[in-house]
Amino acid sequence: MKRIVIGAALAAAAALAQAQSAPTPPVAAQKPFMVKGPDNRNDPYYWLRDDERKNPEMLAYLNAENSYADAVLAPTKPLQETLFNEIVGRIKQDDASVPVRERGYYYFSRFNSGQDYPIIARKAGSLKAREQVMLDQPAMARGLGFFAVSDWTVSQDNRLLAYAVDTVGRRQYTLKVKDLSNGRTLPDSVGNVEADLVWADDNRTVYYIEKDPVTLLSKRVKAHVLGTPASADKLVYEEKDDSFYMGVGRTSDDKFICIYLQSTVSNEQRCMNAAAPGQWAVLAPRERDFHYSADHVGHRWIVRTNWNAPNYKLMTVADADAAVGRAAWRDLVPHNPQAFIENFQPFESFIAIEQRTSGNKHIRLLANDGRSRDVASDEPAYAMTIEANPEVASTRLRYTYDSLTTPEITYEVDARSGGRTVLKRTPAPGYDPALYITERVWAPARDGTRIPVSLIYRNGFKRDGTAAMLQYAYGSYGSSTDPAWAATVPSLLDRGMVYAIAHIRGGQEMGRAWYDQGKLLNKKNSFTDFIDVSRYLTSQGYAAKDRVAGMGGSAGGLLMGGISNMAPQDYRVIVNQVPFVDVVTTMLDASIPLTTNEYDEWGNPADRQYYDYMLSYSPYDQLQRKAYPAMFVGTGLWDSQVQYYEPAKYVARLRTLKTDRNPLVFRVNMEAGHGGKSGRFNRYRSIAEYYAFMLNELGVTSPAPQPAIGPSPERGR
């Protein structure tokens, strides 16, 4: 590489590494660059940013980092292979989804043994009918480094399939259409769209969302008519406010097509009669700190809203009064300060309500006559989620249940009797849930707040303060981290580790106030909550103080960067994936994807108060000359959510400042974006790699013990 600058401390470390025959880490050149901002900070690694991803010097540096990662991780290759085989061994190779019935067809996806991508198919009228393959994704993905179909929808006459495909990983999708009557892909193609497609009732028009090519913001709703060029597509709606995300969809009863607008602090929904296209009517105009989302069944709208209800409530309005606006809305499910309403699904005879209490997400069924019943669970930490239910006349609700010990179960519950039917238990070959224990504990934060923590460990685990532990959290955007089963975790538990999910502030596990206490000028609560959970769990004997690993990704990567600066001594190793670590610089640049959408999440640094606060926790800016934990940092070159150059700059600067000898590896996936490698099994290669790194640093490298022999009890919910 050219223009490499090595400081005295780094040169000494490099010489020591060479003397020990260890690989020498790459060092990025430092080049003066003034970043715009209140104090015009000098950012010597800003040159690593290249929006075109073509700068040869930048690419050489990333490739050097990958070569260094290969060298450092080479001794862990056998363990990586062992972990990968263990993980994929818990996944049924030829699995299939539970079929969903809609307009006379049963839709499902299925994997053939060893394939990375599913086949999307349907059957007409009966599950015994002949299968019709709609998308043969294994064939479509052949020869591509990245492939994803992220949305597909069938026309109202069941004849045409519209789908959104990405072959780069940048989440700039291309709209394609296939004629299911003859299997031919039509010449229609529209690029740079969101994965959000809706057919009009004429079966010739597809509504889609066009993205800004630079910021990647969802900007315009357009209508594409089959057989016409994309340049002729009609503009349906354009959003001028860059703080809003946009979506399109149909109401549950298919009567209305709606445009959904959402910012951190506001919503707006405009809908049009699908059978008689005309004007788009706004259900309620946007207003700061007013949220709502509405669905339609029968002759009424059901609205989830925070109007005088911090934890949300459900309201209703008849079709005849909808034009009046929210003055005509009436309470249906009143506000409950102890229960946060997260989602709902209306049917003709009942409403299914997803709500959170005590950190768990469960489902309540509310009949039209006012009778209510909860769908129960007998585990201390779990999650229930409403699944696809396209037929509103049904009296049954399909939902999923899982926990840290229980692989996902798909249920159908009868809203009238409460009776439940298991439609599918996700196969987990070789896994016995009876060998593991899950519990929910409450860790005290430094300000007295009790933080819920979901734990899992192997049966026979002793709380003697000697075990290694992996602690995970996210804690941003009000996104809750549910205690769900993962095929990867038993490989840790079988080696004697504890796995913990810290439900820190910034999520919504404990209601809307939980989110408010972890954003903007309260963001540091997320960091201190995570640290306080670690200290509590070690004080209670769940893990040794010098054998704790932290892991997070994206905004959870910001969390990892924050705790690494604030309490490096509390963690032996940090796994940090696609991390948002350069908060101030990114939030100062409106051309970067997501920036303008998120001023109400992080603050606008044009305001000195927010600038100073962000700067006080921004991981890149707060790096210091001191010892840091061992670190594995990952990114994707085509990441559209957190640009690759954030972690690249972070690693480059950290290499010049860290005073320890702990390894710092930086893995750059050159053919992927925010979600990492595409394909069913490829991502487990990546997980096995950073798991092996983590286990090696924690001193957990022994082979997994053989499972105890015994019956696996049937578990009902």
C-alpha cells in the first residue's frame, strides 16, 4: 500500500509481532481532512470513504485487512469447521414452510437438501394438487456472489407474480414480473426500488416505491403498467420530508391500497379504494409525537395509536365517519400503562393483539362481543408473533411461539374455543430442549432501573463464577430483542457457556418509555445498562469477570463501541458486526443513507447540544490510548445501512491507539451488504468464524460433550 504511516508505538508492536512470527496488522494512511461541523474536526481516515467503491488504495487496504484476518484466524480453522458442522447439523436440509391459503391457492417455500435458497411455490385448491414453482431461486442465484428476493406478490387474478430482486446487497431492488400461466418472465423491469410491491385490481398495474439513488431514501410511489417503459411510470405520491420512511400495501380485507409514511416521531396513512381507484384520502394528518397505523375489515377501520396513550391503544371508526378524521375515532382497547400494544390483526369476528408485559410478547384475542382471552405460555421468557393470516373470514389465528430453549412452533388457535393446533415444530436434528434451562432475571442499573435479562445454559450448569458468557443486546429504534431459539447458540452452551440477552433501554420490551429512556439525550443509558447487566451477572456467579464477551450489530455495534470505550476491562472479547460507530460524522452528512430519517433517534448535530452529546459517546471519536478487549469487527462493502467506511475508519484508528496485545481482526465481505452473505448456510460460515475467534479468546475450545441420553418431553404451549 502507498503512503503508510506507522507511529512509534505501532511500529514497536509490529516489530514484536514479527519477532514472534505473528502476522503484522495493516495500517491505513493518515491524510488530513477537515470534517464539517461546529469544531471542524480533523479526520485523518476520511479518505477511506468512497461512495463508488472503486478507489484502488481503499480496496487495497480492505483486502489487506482480509488477508490479515485470514492469517490471525488460520489456527481456528478446525474449530470453525466443527462449529459450522454443528450449527448446520441442527437445521433440516429439506425443510418447508407451513402453506398459507389465499384466494384459493396454498403458498409455501421449500428447501431442497443442501441448497442455499428456497423454491417459492403454490398449489391450486388443495395441498394434494400439483406443485407450481413460481420462483426457482437456486437456479436464479446460480453464479451470483449475492442474491435476495425480498418481496413477492401475486396479482388479484392469481396470474402474475411481481417480485423484487437484489444481486448486489445494497438493497436497491429491481422490480420483475413473471406470467404464472406460462412461466415466462416479462420484459418489464424497474430498477432502484424498495422491496415493497402492490398490485392494483386491474391486474396490469404495480405500485412500487422509487428510491433516491444517493441517499437511498424511499421518495416516490409510482405506478408501472405492464408493457410500458419504466420512464413512463406515473407518479402517484412524492414525499418531500426526508425524515419519513415510506411503504405501500393493502388492508387485511383487500378493500384499500394504502401508502404508509413513518418517521421517528410521526405517522401518516393515505388510502384509496382498490376497486374504484381515485383520490388518496389521508386518515389523519401527520403531527409531531402522534403515531398511528390503521387496518380495515368489514365496514370499519381499526387504529393503533399513541393518542393520549403512551403504550398505545386501539380505536375504531366506521367507514361513514372516516372522512371526519380522528375526532370520530372511538376507544376499542383502552390504554394500559402495564401493557404495550405492539401489533394487531383484525378479522371479521375478532382482533388478535400482540402486546408486551414484563418484557415478554404475548397474544390476546378480543372477540367482537367483548370477550377476551390470552394465549398462555409456561416458560419465563418467550415470544409470540402473529403470522400470515390473509383470510379475514377465518375464526382461527396463525402465530408462532419460541423461546431460548424451544425452536419455533407454528400454532393455529381457535378464537372461539381457545383450542390450539400445532401446524409445525421447526425441526432441530440432534437438539434436545430438555438439556437446557432458560430463566429471566432482573439486573439493577446504576440509576435503580431493573433491566430484564433472558438467560440460557445447559442443564447441570453451576453458578460458581467460573463460566464464560456471551452477552448480546441491540437497544435502539424501539426494536425489542425477543428471546428466540437459534441453531447457533447450543454450540456455546454445550461448551459450558452462558448466553444472555440484555433487554436494555432503547428497545420497547418494557413499553414506550423504555425506548424514550434510551435515545437522543438519554442514549448513554443503553451503554450503562449493558455494562451493569454484565457486572450483575458476574456478581451473581453466572460468569467469570475475565470471561465475558459482548456482541452486537448495526446500532448494536454502536453499543459495542460504546462499552468498549467506557468499560473495556469488563470484557475479554467484543464481536462487533456492521457497526454504527462514526455517529457525529454520519449524522452531519445528509447524503448518507438513513441520516435525515434519524435526527429524532440520535439528534441533529447541527444543534450544539446534540452535537456535544453525540461526540461524548461516538465510538470513533472516543477512542483513546489505552487497552481494549480482543475484537472481531465485520462489515460488508455494499452495506446500505451502515456504510463500510465507518468500521474501516474505526479499526484503522483503533490500531494506532490501542496499547494492548489483544487481536483486532476486521472482516470485510466484499460481495455483501448489511445482512452479510446471502444464502441459507453461507451466513453460518461467518458466524462460525467469529464464534471460533471468541471461543479461542475466552479459552473455550474443548469439544462439545455428548448429549445425555434420555427422553425429550413433549412441550405444549
